[in-house]
Amino acid sequence: MVNKAYAAIQIRRFAGLDFFPHQAGEAIVELVVAAMSAHSEEICKAACDSILFDAVKCPKPAEVRLAVKSEYERRLSTEIKREPRPNLCKWCESNGYIQDSGVFKRCLHCPNGGEFPETLLELMNTPPGPKPSIEGRIRNAVRMGEILSRS
Ligand SMILES: [Zn+2]
């Protein structure tokens, strides 16, 4: 719930719109009460911003309430999406390796890092040289397959 003074400041921003109830104190109070329904000042302001973005005429209290509600729901859904995935290593996201100034290294902060195959790190850190021969590529593919089946 937002206090009356803050809600009034936000509603006053509609004063330049057509049909703002300049002469009707009660109508303004209803708009302020609607703006007060916001959970926080931030949501109250964002709701009024969204109305002002394209409104030509002053919104009705119901439209203010609706804007407040949809702003609240929009934030709720993005907060849920932003929540970090639980139980992931914060250094390597449980991939087992980190990249330190261009070099792949084993993560030293979690068990996945401890188990990360050294040979795979070597391969990851091998600069792309000249194209290997067919035999070389087959050897690499076999080696890669062995490493991957181990991990
Ligand atoms: Zn880790």
C-alpha cells in the first residue's frame, strides 16, 4: 500500500490530460485511492508511467487500478524468471570448468570441477592449429569419444 501523499504526486501527473477532474475533488480522491492500491511506490510510479505513455485523456480510477495490478503481476512473473537455479555451483554453474583469461581451468569450488577430465581441458585449451589429416581427425574423434564416455 502506498501512502496518500505519494499516490497524490503520481495522480497529479495526469493533470495535463483531457478530462482531468480539476474541479471535482472527490473524483481526484478516487484516483488517489486507486493509486494507493499499489504494493510499492515503485509499482505505483511504473503504473502511472505506463498510463502516461499513450493516454490522451485522464484514466478512470478502475483504469488506474488495472494498471497497478498488471504492473504488479508483470514484476511478479519476471521475478520468478530471474530466480537463480538452485544447487548450481556459482563459479562454474556446475559445468566443472571455468574460463580464466582465455584458458579453461578446472573449477576448484565444486565436485564437478574435481571430476572434470584433465584430457578434456587439454583439448579445450588446444589452439586451433592447421587442419589435421584424416587420420588425425579420426584419432581425435576416437579420443573425444573415450573422454566423453568416461565423464
Ligand atoms: Zn564449480
